[in-house]
Amino acid sequence: MTATDRAARTARLTAAARVRSADTEARARRAIARLHNSGRPITFTAIAQAAGVSTSFLYQHRELRADIIGRRNSHAPNTKAQTVSPATMDSLRAKLTAATARNRQLAEHVGQLTAENQALRSRLLEPHTPRPHAHRPAEPP
């Protein structure tokens, strides 16, 4: 291998390494922004997993490390009360309607049982009237 070939090969490898590093940095920055905007905790591990990079890369890259540490201690902009999606509101309304209908049915049933209970109690509390007993055999003297 000639010195020229070696230099050309080294230049190509160096260029490819720069492209890979720039791509990795861009993925890490996008992951930081996504986590920050979603309100999730900013940690080296979470960013590494979201970006598909190693935590070692994040720690070794000074700018990324400073950005992560800075955002880790700050509050995310979207930590306000989250809005509920319309689909969720519709499903909650449907559940409320079903629960209200069931509550109404149970209240009617309780009313019927209360009336039945009162009728039975009044029968128990009525003075007993002697009923004619069936003919009993005479007892031996």
C-alpha cells in the first residue's frame, strides 16, 4: 500500500467518523428536545435510550453534557395541566351516562325493596288472630 492510498483511506475514514458523530449528536439533541417538551425527566440514560446512543457519548460530549445538566434541573415547559383529548372526554361522558343510568336503576330497586320490607314488617306486627287449628287427636288420659 502506498502512502497516497493510506492517506486517502485515512481521510475517508475520518470523514465517515465525523458524519457518524454529527448524526449521533443530532439524534441526541432531538431526544433532549423531545423529552424536555414532553415533560419527562431529563437524564443521561433516558436520552441515551431515546436517541440510540451510549451514555458514554453523552458524558464525553461537552456541549451535550452541559445541555443535559442544565435542562435536568429546570422545569419542562409543558408541565402545566395536561389537556384531555376529545376522545377521552367522550369516553368519560359515556361512562358517566352509564353510571347515572345504573344508579337510577339501583335507586328504583331499593325503593321497591323498601316498600316490600315495610309490607312484610307490618304483617309481622299485626295482632295475631287465632287460626283454626287442624283437628288434633285427643291426648290419652
